[in-house]
Amino acid sequence: MNVKRKWIYKMVIFTLLAAAVIFMIRNPPAKEAKIINIGVLTIGDSRYEKLFGLKNGLKELGYHQNDLHFIIKNSKADPLKLKKQIAELLEIRPDLIVTLGGIETIELKKAMDISRIKIPVVFAGIASPQEIGIIQSEKTPGGQFTGINNFHASLSGKRLETLYNLIPSIKRVHILYDDETEISRLGLNNTLDAAEKLSLTVKVWNAADKTMLKQLEKNLTKNDALFILPSFRIESMTDTLVKMANRHHLPTMGIYEYEVKKGFLASYGTSLSDQGFQAARYVSLILKGNSPREMPVEMPDNIRFLINKQEQNLLGIPLNQDLLKIAEFRGADRRGLEKDGIQH
């Protein structure tokens, strides 16, 4: 009897051990989730809206904050600092890099070509990526870079035409560009072509010239307008340009929504937040194993025409009522603090 009990006891123990082994094989312990390292390059604070859009887009795609580690490099409008930060970021070797503008993308590509480091890169909105040598073609980028073409250089002529039609009283337009930024030079060419077709008098100012702001203000007169082309230098001057335009009661046509918030009369282009949000799709696809060389560059999801309603009232300038019907209105105070949100 004792022998039989011992045998039964051993069989029970054996069965339990076997069941435990089978359970562990079928249900292995969960592996700790790998943290995804995403490098982010920005030339200045104004482009952080792209980063906010990127994070919101990734959240909508199912990524959790704890899954992602953003390594952010902000060079504060200093091109030399940008180059150093790019070298630091390449040393870290993140899983992927997101660039928030043209100069960041151009300098990163130069550094990667020299070092022969291969890291997938998503540009969250730049102008003319093929023309400036970032990709081989928009359909087949053919390298480590892909992303959003925001068309801001190509849209420059259309923006000038919109400004001209919006304000019939304009006699002369001051065009601000950056001769040291290739995208800005491309935008200038498109703008000058449009000005010629419109028979519009223009005066061109180079933001890379340190005396530009002082000389510009000396030349402002009634029925003038300011027109902004893509440039990180000009972005850093936004507050100064708002104050200057207000002193002389002149309208300013910008590119981005934040410029209208700060006090420009109008903007026409793709918002920074929208560009970042759209770029999140590329980030997700690359993290899932897709190659940037085979991912076509996309156009912006939308182009927005914004009017600062309060600035319109302060300037007291008659505007084209037909164009106002297709605009979105944003209210802001003189310091650019939002009041009313978007109205239609």
C-alpha cells in the first residue's frame, strides 16, 4: 500500500511539473519593450510646432509616450552649433532622425555622406527636396531620406499673387529672403517671376545682411507691404518684423500660422503642426521595417490661407471681400497672444 501511494505521489508531482513546463513554453515571459530612440534636429524654437504635430500623429498611430525617446537638438538659429549637434547625434546612432526644416536636412545629409553613416531620416516639411539634392526623385527618393515636400518655395509666387489680390491699394512689396539659404533663393526666383507677371514693383532684402532690418525700416512708405520667404533667419526676426509693420501700419504676408498669431496680417502655406503630424506616418512605416528609399515624398495634406482679423481692423486697409470668403480668421493681440481661435 505504501508503495502504491508513493507511486501515485510521484505521478502527481511529475504531472504538475510537466504542466508547468508546457505552460512556460506556451506562455514565455514578456520581453521588455525596446525603447525607440528618435533624433530630432531643429534650427530654432519656432519649429517646435512640427515636433508637437509629430508626437500627436504618433499617438494617433498607437505609439505610447513610454515607447519613444526623443533626442532633441536645438541650435537656436546658429548654423555652426547645428553642425556640432549633428555630429553628436550621429555619434549616438538613434533608430531614426526627424529634421524639422531645410537647413537641418541639408547639413545632416552632408554629414551623413561624409561619414557614410546610414540612418533613416524623415524630413517633416521642406521645400524642393529634389532640387536641393536631398532625394533622387519624389517618387523614388533612393537614399536614406524621405518625407513631406511643403512646396513653400513653389508656392511663393502664388502667395505674392494672393497678397496682391487681397490688398488692392498695395503699390510696392518688400521681399525678405536669405541669400545663404538655397530654398529661400528658389522662392525668390518664383516670387520675382510672379511680380513681373503682375507688373508689381518690388524691393528685395537679404536677411543674411546684418544691416537689413535697419535699412528696410528706412525705406518703408505708405502703401508698401512686407513679404516673407522661407528662412530660419527670417523666422527668428518675426517679433521684430511685427513691431516694425505695426509702427508703419503696413500689412505682412507670411507662410505659417504662428506668424499670424504673432501679428502678421496673413499667411498662406502648410502649418508647422500639420507637417509634423503628416510626417508621423513616415516614422511609423520606417519603424515597421520599410525603407525610406522606396517611400515616395508626399505633398502637404492641406494648404491654409489665414487672416489676422484684429490686425485687419487695426490697419484699417480695405481687403478683397471675395478672398476673405475663403480665408480662415484668427484673432490675436498686438503681442501675438491668441484671443478668438479659428473662425470661418
